[in-house]
Amino acid sequence: MEAITSYRVSWLGLLLMGLALLSFYFVLRLARRLLSGASASGRALVAVQKALRALLLVYEPVAAMTWCAFFVFINPPLHALLLGLLAMGLFPHLRNYLSGRLVRLGHPISAGRKLRSNGIQGVAARVGNLGLYLQADDGLHYLSYSQLLSDGYTLLSGEEVSAVYQLSVCKEEEPQSARFATQLMDLLATTPYLDWNHKPEWLPAGTDSSSLQLRVVLKKKSHLHDLVLLLKEWGFSCTIID
């Protein structure tokens, strides 16, 4: 025990350790991106893709804890106190982060997966490190991972939705917001690209009555380009936000 408490790390050693951990992290991210673009026809390739996904989920917190351990060994009494106070202040975020590792390791939750939790059912629009955004019929819900673990959740079977996008749409010739919104929704009802199991949701973009922010669920990712072109043919200016 005395040998451990007397062990010291230099600031240069901490920097080199951080660079090494970060470099290996980007190598893993690059390898996963390259393999995700390959055709997953063989069992070996699928297994490697799953292993890389799990390794990345585990590596992030392990690398962070390793770096924090080296940080403490620079000045154990002071730095341990600083990290303890920081952990207390960030406890809700740390709990959500670690809960997210458990949730995503147990189930491959990704954008486009359908799930139900605490009476809310929809499509995962975005999956982050602390929680996910669930696009339901009544709007967008934010669910933290600790909330998912406490309330429970069910992954729903069926076709996976490929993409959820947020668009900024405007038309200079139609400054009236109510008429503009009605006209846009009527036109969208004729398109074959939207998944109408999840109705489009729109909000005025600030104080600009000629612009709308529209969140849509598409059947396929490739339909995004087609939808933007179609909106331009109808005389709308469209910008992809997310």
C-alpha cells in the first residue's frame, strides 16, 4: 500500500498516456467505420463488427478511468479530492453515461430502432451518450438511460426506420405562417418518401414566419435527396439541419 501511495506520475507522462489512449480510440473508430461500409455477408465479418461496437462502448469509460488514475498519481491527496468533488457534481450525468453503456451493450439500440418505454412508443431519432430522443406521434421525447433502466423498455419488432431528419423549409412568396404550414403538409401527404406511421412535426423557426423547422421520418436514407429535390420543385427552399 505504501508503494502505491508513493508512486508518482509526471505531467509529461500523463500527456503521453492521454495521447496514446486517444490515438487507439480513433483507430477503433476508423476500423469500425471502414467495416460498417463493407458488405456484411459473412459470419466472421458480422462478428467482428459486433465485437468492435462492444469494444468501443467499453473502451471509452475504461480509458477515461485509466487517465483519471494517472492524474491522481501526480498528486494523490489533492487530485483525488478534486476528482471526488467533480464526480459528486456530475453524478447525474455519470450515472446516465454508465447506464447508457449497460443499455447499449445489452441491446443494439441505434437511430431508427422502434421501442416503447413508460407508455411512450416511437422511433429513436438520435442516440447520445446520456440518453436518446424518441420520435413519437405526439412529438419528440428525451429519455435518459437511467430512466430507461428504471422504467424498463421494449424493443419493438418490425421494419427498422432508416432515418429521422430535421429540415428548415421556407418560401418567400408565402409569408403567412398558417397558410404556409397547411400548404406544406398537404403537399407532403402526396409524397411516397415519408413514413406516416410517425407524423411530421413542425415548429416555427424563431420569429421568421416564412420558415418552418420540419422533423420527418423517411422510409429510407436515400429518400432524403429525393425529398429535398421535390420540395425545390414545389418552390420551397430546404436546408438539412439534422
